[in-house]
Amino acid sequence: MVQFVLAQPSMAPILARMWKSLLEEESPPLVEAGKSGEASCAETVRRMLEDPQRCAGFVAVDAGEVVGFILGYTYKRPYGEPSDVGQILHWYVEPSHRGAGIGEGLYDRLWNWFSSRNVGIVEVMACDGPVREKAWTSRGFVPALRVYATRMGPPKEKTGKIQEKKP
């Protein structure tokens, strides 16, 4: 029987391993875990979970093994209303445990946590495509922004000279 528990900072390495699996399954364009990605993720998740007023994670445990997690946080928008915002950062269930309602159980727990924090709006960044769009719109989400990304090249050399445009 699957149990849902509040994620603890000590669970960060397990959640980082699952984050890496999530990234390998559906990496956003131009993003990869990199050599230190999993360790960096574990450190970031640990710090986040150490701030339970702003961040919460929930894990699904089956027979003593973590088989899924969801991670979210809250922040105050510096402009516009509603100003109390929740954001879903990561949501993952091991492939062998999908289709059994574990993802929904995780989602419901995070949603209730957001509600207890009087969040007025919940945001999520998701890969573009019909499957993800259907999944999120069926939960009441609407596309609000499109994120554009590009890789940075090496810094451009500055000559110290101002070049004028010729007409």
C-alpha cells in the first residue's frame, strides 16, 4: 500500500535522483543535468525543504521505497494580483508505478498545502506539447506565458571603441 509523507531535507538525494530521471524523460530544450546536476539539485532541494514556510515536497512510498514526489514553493509577486503565488517545480512517479493514482495523490497533497498558505494562483512550467497541455488544462490551468530560451556563447570581446552605424 502506498503511503504519502511530507518530504524531509534528508530525502534530497533521492528526490534529486528522481529529478534526473524526470529530466532524462522530458528535458526542456537546451537543458541537461550535467556532471554535477544531481548533486547540485540535491543541495538545492535540501535547502528548500529546510524552509517549510515557503516550500513543501511530498513523497509516495511503496514497500519502503520512494516511488514518486512532488515539490512546490510559494512566493510573493512584487506586482499584480493575486500576489500570493504557488509554483509546482517537479512532479515525478517512477514508470513502474504510473497509472495507479500516485501522481494524483501527490498533486492533491501539494494543492492542499498551497491552499493552507492562502495561495491565490498556482503556476507550473511544463514542456510544450499536446499531452502536457491536456494534462494541465484538465486540472484548470490555462497557458499564460511562453518561455523562450537560448544558449549563451562566450562573451563578446569588447574593443573599447564605439562603433557608429553607417546610414
